[in-house]
Amino acid sequence: MSCLIYIINGPNLNLLGQREPEIYGKKTLQDIEQNCLKKAEENNVKIKFFQSNAEHDLIDWIHASREEAAGIIINPAAFSHTSIAILDALTLFEGPIIEVHISNIHKRETFRHHSYVSQKATAVIAGFGIDGYTVAIRRMAELCV
Ligand code: DQA
């Protein structure tokens, strides 16, 4: 049986491709979703891919993941640095959580160095560009067997 992974993306990631390409690259979120679907198939897992600019949507999807997902891959974007509510929601999830950042947040402004989500994450990937998502899927496929 293949496992289902929720891939949850936070604010402003809908504008990847246009948004600060020198930091985030020129690929769009749709490109990332396509890469993820391909990697999921190769690894015999299923994915559901989400993005919202609203904190409550991310929280609702984390709650929903408790019912059906074996793992969560999350790029909480700016909410990483601000949201205790997202950390609290993730705390209710029992499976593995991989936090992904396209950029290396530790090399950037100091306010990006701390992530609330990292406190709960099984693993953190930062600075791999958009490949961080597919690396996370490969690892999640090992964790959810
Ligand atoms: C990000 C890094 C965050 O600091 C930033 O707010 C984002 C994207 C990343 O993927 O590198 O929106 O999570």
C-alpha cells in the first residue's frame, strides 16, 4: 500500500517564478508540484499538494492530515518564523514532518534564523532550492514504509 504525503506551502509561494528569483529561482509552484508528482510516482507514494496565503488554511490542512496522511512536508514560508499556531497544529500530528525551505534561511536576515516549526520537524531541508521538495519526498518514502 502506498503512503499519502501532504505537501503544504505557505504565503507568497504562489508567486514563485516572479518573486525574488535571485533567491528563489525562476521555477513556479506548478513546476514544483509537477516535480513532486513525478518523484512520488518513482517512490510509490501519493501526494496532495496545497498552498495558501492564509494561516488558518495551513492549520486546517494539518488537522486534515491527521485523518489520512502518513507524513507532512511543509514549507511554512514566513509563518515558520512567527506561527506558534502552526507549531501547535503540527504537534497534534503523529507521523514524520519534513520542513523545507528553498533558500538557506540561516544565511539570510537574522529574523529568518529561527523557525517554530523546526521544533517539531523530523528533518529540515534549507538551501537546496526547489530540489528540497523532491529530496523530502524520497526520505518520506523511507519513513512511511
Ligand atoms: C522560505 C524562507 C522564508 O524565510 C520566507 O519567508 C519564505 C520562503 C523558503 O522557502 O526559503 O517565504 O520558506
